[in-house]
Amino acid sequence: MIRRVILRPQVPDDLHSIVSGLEKSSVSIADRFVEAVFAAFDDLAEMPGKGSPKHFRLPRLAGLRSWWVPGFPKHLIYYRATDEAIIIYAVIHGARDVRAVLKDRAP
């Protein structure tokens, strides 16, 4: 069963920020990123165990995993799988403070 992909409200802003930064170097690289990130979402929907489990002190962050965007290994997708869906919590550069980003995104 392929799960549906649900983006938390902040994810479009994450993607816009990354794409804007990449466009400063190359529009074609930015376009490749967009294709790669949405392909990665589809891959996660088909195989939701990809990536490594993350361990946070906050109980509401339990069950989060991370997976890299193919071709862009410094950009990570943080997600949680349910029986019906893949919930994308963030797409961020690996150098960012993950805990600070995620603490306000999990219900």
C-alpha cells in the first residue's frame, strides 16, 4: 500500500527557502532539487522505513526519521510514517539546528 504524503504547514516555506538559495547559484540545480525532493517523498510513501530513526527528548517527536534528498545529501527530510500516510515535518539543510526547527512542528 502506498501511503499519501502530508506536508506540515512549514514545509512549503522550507522548500521555498532552499530553492531560492540554490537559484542564486543555478536555476537548473534548483530545478533538480525540486524534482529530487518530490521523488524522495514518493519513495518514502512506498518504503516508509527509509532513513535513520531520530531520538529526541520531547515525546511528541517520537517516531521521526530522516532521509536525505537524493543528489543533495546535505538536505534532509524529517518525517513520520503512519499506516495511512507519510507526514513530512521538515526539509532542511543538515547544518541547521534540527531540534529548534522541529520542536514547534510536531503536534
